[in-house]
Amino acid sequence: MPTRITSRSATLIDHIYYFAGSNNKRELKPRSGNLLNDITDHLPNYLIVLNNNKHSVLERPLVRVLCKKNKQNFAQELSTIDWGQLYCQNDVNSAFSYFHSTFTRLFEQHFPLVKLSRKRMKDKKWITKGLKKSSKQKNKLYRRWLSTKK
């Protein structure tokens, strides 16, 4: 949501970053947002850390690894399939069943469900590669500024 609203524009310039740390307690749940008021030209941000005493472990979701190598192997094996049996079918439903089962079997073989890695589990959907790169560059320039004041 925008944090500075004028008659001509609405911009997002205020941020809250929260890092629970490596020894974070899973029962702490951060909630944040903006307060709507007209005290200043910026909307105030807030952060509330809720204590959820449920001792549930965050399960890593299952994902498919759609890397270039897996795609190439899938395409190569798909091209070797003899589709003659598909074209010999007299019934549309049985032809589709044959196609679907063959395609699904190959797909499951080359793109199996695997648990999301711990590293990727920490990624946020809105943090893109470009944002990560820009953040690293900003931190590098800040460290340089700290030592030279230029």
C-alpha cells in the first residue's frame, strides 16, 4: 500500500523489515500495515508481533524443480514416445486417457515433488532478484561511505 499520498501521486516510500533471526521462535507472528490519518503527509507504519503458542512446526511445501536440465530430459523422452497407440483408439475418451496417463507419468518422473529447501523457504515472494542485487549494492556503497564519508 502507498505510504505517501498527495493530490497528484501515491508512492511507497516507508518500509518495515523484520528478521526473526536464526534462533527465531516459530510462535511469533509479525503483522504490519499502515494507519490511515491526516497528521502528516506520510501514513504511519505499525508492526505487531503476535505470540501464537501453538507449537506447530512450519512445514516446507512441496514444489517441482523446473530447471533447464529437467525440461530437456522431459522433452527428449516425450519425443521418443510412439503415439501410434493413441491414434489407433476409436473412442475419444480412451484416447485422451492414454495421452493423459502417458504425459502425467513422464511429468511426474521428470518433475517430482520435493520439499522446498530451507534457503528458499526464507525467501519472500515480493523480494525479487533485482531487489536483492540492489540491496547488496546499496549496502556496499553504505559501507564505503562509512569509511570515506564520500
